[in-house]
Amino acid sequence: MPAPGHTRGSQVVVVQTAEGLEVVAGDTFVWHGQVDEPTTEGQRLVLGLDPVAIWMSHERQPWRPAQAD
């Protein structure tokens, strides 16, 4: 899926899992804090998918949404 913003022609891979959509985002997101304050069209597109996980190239663990109590 095209995810414009960080690098011209950027794309992400969206994978349907048993838990929901996971996104391999590469450099579309660099660190988890960007999920809370998206600044690029690509970041907003990824978040609009309501993913259960976002894998980023500069983080060891994926971002996952906070669990509701």
C-alpha cells in the first residue's frame, strides 16, 4: 500500500492475521511516539486501517494499541 511521507514512493505491507491487521511500516514510522502524533499522509493512512500492530524499522518491538480496562 502506498504510504507517502518519509521517502518518495514509500510503501507499507499490510498483513491480515488472526488478531487483525498488522502493518510492516519500515520508515513510515520511526518510533512509537509518532503513532500518537502522525505528521505524514502515510502515517495517517496506516492509522486509518486500525491495525493491531505496526512494525517499525527503528524499534525492536511493534507498536500495539493500549488495552482498554
